[in-house]
Amino acid sequence: ATALVASVPIWFAFLKAGLHNVFGISREIAWRVHAVFGALFLVLGTTHGIAALTTIGIDIIGAEPHLLAGLIGMVLVLLGVLPALAHSIAPQAVRYDMFKLLHYLACAGYALGFLHVLG
């Protein structure tokens, strides 16, 4: 389920040709959908990661490349989302251009998460 939810925020993040055009919604609403599904992905992905680590342990992560990709991917997603959250709470703390740059870490994390799902 997490793998399916994970792609939805990306489809609503595109500036020109996104799902917002298909549904006929504004960019502002599309960014809200992006944030809601992104938060859902974070909850599901983090819960999955915690459950997996408590079940199989951290020792096996290095032995299985797809497990390592999942862990690194989730860390990158969290690192990419935290500046966005900080900017929304205190815009003066993290400039918009810096938050946008750091938010691409989440995209890189999603790519590793996709490799994790393929494994």
C-alpha cells in the first residue's frame, strides 16, 4: 500500500502536466493534495520501516541492498520534508529557495524507495 501511495504526491507536484489538470483543480489545491498524500506516505513508510526493523533487526540491512535502499530512501524523504515543514511553520527560519532545493532530497528518497519495492 505504501508503494502505491508514494507516487501520488509526485503526480500532484508537477507544474504543467500533473494530475491537477486531469481533475481540473487549481495549483493551490494540487499542492495541498501533494502535502496530504506526502504526509500519508511518511506515516505509512515510517511505520513500515519501524515494523520491519523491529521484526528482522538492523543487522540484515547491510546484507540486502533493497533493504538498505529503503532505509536510505526514507532518511532522504524525511530530510527533504523537514525543511518544508520548517518553512511552513517559520518562513524566516528556512528561505523558500532553500526549502525547495532541499525538498528534492525527498524525490531522491522516493527513487531509492522504488528500488526497495522492486527488491
